[in-house]
Amino acid sequence: KTIVASLNEGGWGDKIRVVRVNDWTTHWTYRDVVEVVEGAGPNLDAIMLPKVQTAEQVVTLDTLLTQIEKTMGFEVGAIGIEAQIENARGLINVDAIAQASPRVETIIFGPADFMASINMKSLVVGEQPPGYDVGDAYHYSLTRILMAARANDKQAIDGPYLQIRDVDGFRRVSGRSAALGYDGKWCLHPGQIDACNE
């Protein structure tokens, strides 16, 4: 209700309005989507689906969005999908995920859950794991997502850097993503915004 009210109150200007719902492995996803889209569909640009593992999960969200849009009399297809890749299975299937629906606009790397899913030995999300002394432990994952995005005309967004007080660290990892060709990076704190925009 709070999200719906906030979307409908306006004042967003030309900013893209995206709501991140629960992932399909929970029992809350459909209610998240129904409540937000029915309540604020015309004031919503996209739904962000976390922990996407298969193309079928995107197709299911697309079908649900279409049913809601038709029922409510909203423009069919107007609400996009941002797919967040957060585990090994999602990365393996990222090409199919990027092609699963014309609604898919963005592929996002979610480093925290991804690190946990592959058993990466680091507690600092977005930083190199201890012992990985040459290269970038995230290079393959970031490049793989970028290739799927570019091959399908989608945006590629890098996920968060959790050490919010380490602006130099944020700037460094953001610079790597930008150098690869990423379209953006998540900010978790206002102190990261200027470095991100650089």
C-alpha cells in the first residue's frame, strides 16, 4: 500500500519507476505484482524480478502482467521487466532470460546472492575474495551478463557495493563496470551517487 501510494502521488518527473518484488521461489511474488500493478500500473515503468533462474520465470511474470493489464484496462506491454541474475543457474541461462519476453529491458548482476550461491570466500560484497590475487573474480559473470544484454539490445546494470562508507572502493568497482560497457550501477547510499555518476 505504501509503494502504491508513493507511485500514485507523483513528483517523480522523468525518472524510471521500478518496483522490486519477491522472487518466484517465495509464495509472495504474485501478490506483490497484483497489488502494485493493479494499484499503480499507469505510474509504473517496470517490475524488477530478483533471483531469475530460467526464462520460464520471466514468461510467467509476463503472463501475469498481461492478465492484469487486460483486466484493469491498462496498455498491454507497457510495464517492462528487469531481470536480476543472482546465482549460477541464472548466469548459465542468461541468454534465454534476455530473450524470454519483449518486456525484458534490463539484466542486472546481483553480487551478494551470487557470491553466496557459488560459495565465493568473501564477506565483502563486490570486493575480490581473499586469495584471488590476480585478475577480477567478477569479470566472467559481468561479461557474460553484458554479452546477453548487448546481443538482445538490453541494458546491463551492475549491482550494489555494500561497503557504503568506502566511496573510493565504490568508485574503483564502478569504474571497472563502466570500462566493460555497463549502463549503470546500483547505489545503496546517497554518498555513492556522485561517484556513480562520474
